[in-house]
Amino acid sequence: ADHAAIEANRRAYGVAWPRMSFADAKLIVSIGADFLEGWGASVPQQLDFADARAKLETAPRFVYIGPRRSLTGLNADQWIPCAPGAELAIVNFLAGRGTVPARQQSGVDPAVLEQLRTELVAAKPSLVLSGVTTDNAVDVASAVAALNQSLGNVGTTIRSAEPLTAFDGISGVGDLVDAIERMRGGQVPIAFVRGVNPAFGLPKSLNFAEAFAKVPFKVSFSSYPDETTELCDVILPDVHALESWGDAQPLRGTVSLQQPTMDPVFANTRATADVLLALAKKDQGAAGRLTVKDYRSWLIGRFPGGEAAFTAALARGVSSGSIPARAVAAAAAPRRAAAIEASRGDYTLIVYPSPTLGFGRGTNKPWLIELPDPVTKVTWGSWVELHPETATRLGIDRGDIVEVRVGNATVRAPAVPYLGVRPDVIAIAAGYGHRAAVSLPMFDPKSTNRPLIQWGYGRYARDLGINALDLLGTGTNAAGATTLTGARATISRLGDEVRIASTEGSARQHGRGIAQAVSAADLSRGRREGGEAEARPAGDASHAFLPGMRSPVAADAQGVLGAPSEPDQGKNKGLYDPNHPTHMASRRWAMAVDLARCTGCSACVTACYAENNIPTVGAPWQNATVFATAVAGFNITRGREMAWIRLERYFEGADDGRFGEEFETRFVPMMCQHCGNAPCEPVCPVYATYHAPDGLNVQVYNRCVGTRYCSNNCPYKVRYFNWFGYGEPGRKQYAFPEPLNWQLNPDVTVRGKGVMEKCSFCVQRIREAENRAALEHREVGPDEFTTACASACPSRAITFGDAADPQWSVTKLAQDRRAYHVFEELNTYTAVVYLKKVTHPAPTPSAPAPVAR
């Protein structure tokens, strides 16, 4: 949580976190607030932002101010790369307090700030957010709150009457620092730890482990062998969230319920709440008040309406009402802890939470480790970001091992030049660097020594990357939060290099029109993006789809070609017959992806992994047996990733990599296009891939012999080969060692070595819906079901359905004025329709151009 923003919100609005309405804003200005990542309530914020941007011509323009362009910043129409620490001066100027900051102070051309202030005054209402992590973060957030009040945004885009109560009562790092000092002084006789890992998540300079060791009795309720749990005397593993009861009040008047979806997998686990209840009953004074037998009974007793209301609410998961407020001690006023000593260096260090791993909570999950960073596309390890100009000046290339030093603290990691940081800034993502206190051998999936606990937060997280928090001092801001931005650092090349595990092929489209966009002005005028439409040669036949998005050149039920001498053209056989009772040939399963909504968060990628039993392949032990290289991400460096959806990220502009040139970012989910005229089908010698009657491009695993001809012939490169036995328990590369095998979807085949695989449009969900409808003697209803990626997308950017039925939503989207097909000049007649992103470039000022040079 952003404790500085919470403190400022309480001062200005009287609530910890008001609801922020992006859809009502005409202009959005984010000053380091990564609201599409971990800042605030990111999921509802992302949906609200996507709804706002889906207004197309009338959508709000988005300006991002900060020294590093994050995932949220990449979704902005304009990036103002200010100097770290200059945010307060910029906000004061935007609020009309003082003159425009000089370029030497702010790092920005004054004309840019003048233009933004003019635009901010004219746009009613607007929304200004602060999420800076400097030592004056509270001052910046308070200035932003005052700016919102002066602009009249309170009550429209800032809704303090509709607060998110989930942020109430959150303790800051300052409270934890006070507890550490009490531990160090021997004032804490017993410590309970649940849901946190301070031994890893705090800067090393705080010496948490040393203070924690002075507590006589330490109890951990963790289900994971993390660094803090390793220091405890007793471990009482909690049950998993999917095995637990619970409740929450995210909004006033709304109670959310949590109920177990499965029985506990491990016999030696117990809900922490049940342990505490049993412990409290041992106290003679409390035993008389605690008459409930377990935590579930206690929940029912406090639920509005009692057991009957509780039972009725379980079916819906939510209920109206309020939970009685907790009796908690009044929080002490936050205090600012100054750093022990000021660091020296030529660069400002920015440590930021990983968009996928956070501050390390997700690093024990291979799905999230293998998920490429949305900004850099790096996976399975840490990296250091620096601007290409800085890298050139220092003689640093991509993959060179560099040492970053802050005072006496150092870390080493490969360098990644990135356009989205200032030349005087280096940035490192947190989340990696878990370590065990004892030396442990690398995990061996074929080992029979099961009692060996994988300390260091598990076999996947241990010894992976570096912990960027080790570079930070003890300094906190006025809200008690760790200062992540501002330390002065040095960077030097060490002479070693590595091949970075990355799924990025090229950061540029090279004129191929994969991720297309159109400005709001051109959209309203009906103009196309330059280079989109190419002239057709004289006499060229029509390339239009047949009705229902069918291919005119396919020799099956979807097309018109076949054997002219046959009465049915040789194609209307069996299920391909339009009159077959299943009516499969009357369907055309298709997908629409709205790039105006897509933010590049990659939730679709992970959902696809979970739904379709896709193996992760980057663990060090998953390499070859002969000439093995035990390096994390080795298979990724060889292009052997298995993700059925590739979230591609392309840059437009700043081709020469110079700082100050504005560049645009486009995200596009790329999956199997289920072409009506698929290049992969005719080249398969064993007919393992073929065209189904309902338009699906099918892959038959037990026919495939692994020639990989289909992958060679696929222009979209969305077919993936099992180089090793990732799905075979007897092999060391097995991707689902106990207990990960519990996560496998029983409706989807686990593939073996030598088999090609790809997106199936979640065919198991299609057949389930068809079978259910047949049993109920009805047709499949419009939008009755959807794919895993579409259901997981927080922006609702993906829509799936039957393009041959006008009642389905996908049919309407396929006719949108922004619709296009990738590589349509190849006549593949894809079933995936993309809707162009809509951009809102900065207005052209009458004074100097609004670009920081």
C-alpha cells in the first residue's frame, strides 16, 4: 500500500482511500502512481481505466510524470520524464503556486509544464494521482490532494463518500521499525508471524534477523519455508486460502465472504484462527466469552442477519451489511527515520515492486516467475535498467553483468537498456533474491529425500536473482514507508556477460502492422494509420470474408472450394455437413481483442497456463541431461517457452534511442489465430493439425510426431514444441512435481515430449457448453461461456464467441470500424479480430514543442 497517499488522503478527505473514477475524468495525470500495477485497488482501477479509454474519441487523455516509465506509464499518451525529487515543485506549479520550475531543477522543458497546466485548467473534471516513493512522498501526495480540491475534482473523480475500506487499519513500515527496536531491546517475549516475511521484505540495513533472534519464543503460521519462518522456533502451517473461511468489507455496506473450495491437502495444517481460538480458550478469563467451537462458527455469530443470512450469502459470495469494527489500539503518529548516511554516486536509484511478483510474495510460484515482466519482457531473474544513452557512454551492452553500489551495499545483475528511464537514473525491480540461511543443494525432482525442506521460500525462488532492497538504507518518509527512490548510486561493468532470459523478439514492428493504432482525431475523421492499406494489384480477387467470418478459400465446411465433380463438392461429410444434427458447421468460433482496453498486464497469459496445463520450463533443473547447464531460464534463452499467449510489446518512436523523444507503446496478445486458411494444416505429414467443422484449428496430440513443420509454416509463431518431458513424471524436467500436480485441469491433456501444442480456444469449455446445452435440449446461448483468457482479463479486452451468430458480442465487435486482422495480406483469414488502440497525443502548443530535449 502507498502509505504516503493514505496519510494524505486522511488529511484531505477523511478516509484512507477514496474511490477514484477514471471514467468521469477528461484528463488523468499520474505522478508516479502505478494504478495499473500494485498502487491502490489495481483490479477495479484497471477496469475503470479501460472503460474510460473505451470511449475512444471522448476518452480521457493520460499523462504520466516520473523518472521511470512503468507499465502504467507505458499506457500513457504522454510521458514527462522529470528528475527524481522534482515532483513537488511540478505539482506546486500546476496548482498555481510559484513559477515554472527551471529545466535544471525539474529535468523537463518548461514549455511542457506550461502546456500541461493550461490543459489541466481547461479539462473539467480531471484526476491527479500521486504515488512517488521519495522521502518527501507525503508532501507530494498532500499537494496533489490540494490540487484535486482546487480543480473541483472532489465529489466527481475523487469520491470520498465511497471509500475503499480495505485500506483502513494498514500498518506501515514505521510501525514495524518500532517493533524491531523493541525486539532489539529485549522487550518482546513472544512473536507471532503470519502473512509477512520481514526477514526478506525489509532493507538489510535494519538488521531484522539480529533483533528477531532476541525474542525468546517465535511462532510462524506460514505455509511456505520463507526466510522469517526459518528463524522461528515453532511452525504451525496455516491452511491455504482455497481451504479457508474468512470475510472482508472492501466497501461500506458490502461484506465479502470466503469459503473453502476444497478440503485441506496436508494433514498437518490448521487455520490460524482456529489455533488462536483454541489457545485463547486456555485462558480462564477468556474461556467464558469464547463459546464457539471454531472460526466458522465465530464468523456466523458476527455476520449481519445470523446463520440464515450467512448461508444465503454463501451462494452469492457477497452480502449487504457491515461487520462490527475491530477494537484496535490507536496508531502512533508516523515518524520519519533518516538514513544513516547519505550515499554518493552519479545516478539516482529507483527500486520498484515487480508488476508480477510484487515485493517477493509471488516468487515461489513458477507461473509468475516465468511470466515475462510486462515492461522489459525479462523472466527468471533480476536485471538493472539504464537508458541506452547511458549504456553507450559506459560501454555496457545488454546482458553485461554490472555492479550497483550504494554506500557499502552492492548487488550484481545483468544490464538491460530501456528507453523508459532517464539517463541519470538506474532502476531495479524488487521481488527476487530469496535466500536460505543454510546451504542447500539444487532441487532434484527425482530425489526420494522428501523431508528436505526447501528453505529460501521454496525450490523456485531460492537463489534466483538479487534483492534490490539490500541497497536501501533505513530512511522512511513521513508516513513511515521505506524510501525507494532517491539513493545515489554508482554502476560499473564487471567484464562478465550472460544471455538474458527474455521472450522479446524485437521491440519494433518493422512496418508489419501487428499492433495498430489510430489517433482520436483521425478516428473521428475516418483516417487510417500510415502504411496500413496497401494497393491491390489489378485484377486481384476479393479478400473479403464470407458471411460469419468464414474463409472463401478453405476446402471444408467453412469455405467454397472442394471437388467440383462431387455433388457435395467432396467436403460436406459427417460433421462437416451443414445439416448434421450437431450443427457444428454452422458455427465459427472467434475472438475479438480491443487494444484500446488492453493494458499489457498479462493476466490472460497466466490464466491460460492454469486452464490448459501449460508447463513452466525455466527452472535450473529442467535443462538437458547431456551437456546440462543448471541456469535459471536456460530454456527461455533457447526460445523454448510454452506460453500459448504471447503478450507482445512494441515501441513506436525514438528510433535512435535518444532521451527526450516521445515514444508510444503498444501491447497485443498473440495467440493461435485459428486461421480459416491455415498455413500449418497442409504441411503436417500425419494430419495432426486440421480444420474442424466449427472453424477451430485443431491439434491432435497423439498423432503428432514432432516434425515441427507446422511451426515453421506459421506466420504468427504461436506453436510450441515440448523439447523435454515437461508433462512426464519420470523425467527431471517434469513441470508439476508434488504438490503442483494438484493444480492440473482434468479436462485438458497433459502433453508429453516431442509434441507440438498451441492455443485451442479452450476447446474443453466449448464442448462442455455444447454438451450441457444438448442435455438440456436447447442451443448454446449467446455469450453463455468464454475462454480462460477472456474471463481473467481485468480490462475486458478479450471477447470470445460465435462469429456466425449475430447475437454474440464478438460478431458486433468484428464489424467495428477499428477492426483488423494481423497479416491479412497473407489470406489466412484469421478468427482473431483486433481493434486498434486509440491514442490521444499532446496538443500542439503555440510556444516551444512540449518535448524534453
